[in-house]
Amino acid sequence: MKKKIIIISSLIILLTLLSYISVVLVSNRGKSNTELNDYAIGDTAAVDRIVVTMSNGFSIDLVRQSNGWTTKDGQCIQQEPVFNMLHTFKNIAIKAYLPENAIENIKNQISINYRKVQIFQYGKWVKTWYVGNSTADHYGTYVLLETKENGKNDAPDILEMKGLKGTIEPRFFADYRQWECTQIFANPKESIRQVEVKNYSNALKSFKISQESKGVFKLYLDGKLFTDYNPVKLDEYLHRFENVHYNMPNYELSKEQVDSVRHSQPFFKLTLTDAKNKIKTVTAFKIRLAEPDFDVFGDTTWYDPNNMWGLLDNGELVKIQYYVFDKLAVDHSFFKNPHE
């Protein structure tokens, strides 16, 4: 009887051991040659360079500076997409491992369509993500990892970001038009030497504001000094140049079409000269529609009621919004005293 109990106990122990081994094998099926936390970056404050290269040939090299991120050659970029990438690096997790029979297929897909993301800390490369397509349910993304210590993984994994219901691949892009700064003016009132608005459709709406002495601004209409203005309104107007952005780059017009816009009749031209005599200009052009629309007053118009083309100093044509520039290209009556 005692011998029988020993045999039964041994069988139970053996079955328990086999069950544990089976669970371990299943959980590791298709697992990469590195652990989960090898994808994540714990100390994103130490990340000082990110290079994104896409299979379509686009590439961008981003570097952390003391006052924010720029391109490697020092060009201004939008900061929010960098913060999105850093947030992804920190909060990434493995959602699932690929089954053996799917590994080669997904690797081939990534080799054709990828977003290569090289991550550097303290000036040294530490790892690369090869970001592929999303999963069929769009709640995961195929990613292959390469690290300095372990080289490239044998298999991709399906990643997700904590707190994000969707895929991560849109967070990594290299088209410079999506990265370039949208800021046109960043001028506090004190830094402004002169502002001039030239209205091509109505000369009576043109004006100039000059800082004649420290903190003393004067308004000119048609080249003549205008003294009966509301100083509060003038002060309010000058503060509007502290943070002015365009809406988006030109994704629509060909080079020939851009040249055509440049040579067409402008709507207005806005010129700002700062205290160091640096001049910035924006020349606005109305956008003609293929079919008529309605403006804010409900009247029929053949021009886009929301957007204009804006020609910048560097020759780039961008979209600007009436919502933003109506506050800058004001009628000079904006400055008049209320008793008039």
C-alpha cells in the first residue's frame, strides 16, 4: 500500500512538472532572443538623437539641443512629434509573440515596407526599431528589434503602447514637410521695430506701426502720422505677433502651379521688422475654388472661405488661415477711438 502511494505521488509530481514545462514552452513560442524591456527606453531624458528612415527613401536626423530638438543641421522642427516618439519608447510593451509559421512572412513584409528608427543615448547608438505594418485588428504593430548587445532579433514581435488604442507606426515619419516649423512670428511687443500691412485690394486698409523710441509706437496711414488712435487697441494688436503659425505645408500644388500663384495678384503683404532689423514677410493669396462655396456671412464665394496661400521669405508656399491672419491684416479702423 505504501509503495502504491509513493508511485501515485510520483506520477502527480511528474504530471505537474510536465504541465509547468508545457506552459513555459507555449509562453515562449515565437519569443524573440531578447526580453520585453529591451524594446523600451527607461531613461528617455538620455535620448539625444533619433534617426528615422523610411523604405520610400525619406530620412530625418533629429538631435536634442539645450532649448529643444532640431534637425542635425540645426533646422527648427515641430517638438510634439518628438515627444510622441519618446513617450512611445518609454511605454511600449509586447502585445503578442508571432507563431513560428508567421515569422518569415512578417519579416519579409517589414523588409519591404518599414520605418527604421535608430535611437541614441549620450551620443551613442543603443537600439533600432524596424517598425512594420499594423496587425489586422489595428491594435498592434509588427516591430523587429536590433540592439548593440544582441544584434538583430530572430523574429518580430507585436507591440502596443500602454494607454494607446491603436497602432504606433504613424508616430514615426520622415517627410520633412511634416516636421518643419509652422511658426512664422514669435515676436514679443518689445522686440518689434515696425509692422507694415499692405492691402492690395483696398489701399485705404494699409497701415504702418513704428517704434519711434523705446516703448513708444506710432501709427501711420497712407504715409501720414495718425494721432487719434486707441493706445489700448494698438498694444493689443502688437501682442498678437508673439505666436503666429501657418496651418500646413503645400501638399497640393506642383512647382508650376506654385509659380502661377506667386505671379498672381496678392491679397495682402505683412512685413515685420524686429529690433535687430531682421525682416519677416508673409504675402497672402486667395485660393480660388473649383466650385462656389459660402462665406461666414452665408454669401456665395468662389474663394476658399477658410484658407489662403501664404508665401514666406524662404520662397515656400504654405496654407494660412483667415482665423489667424484676419487678426493681423486688420482694417486700420480697428485702431480708431470709439467716439469716431
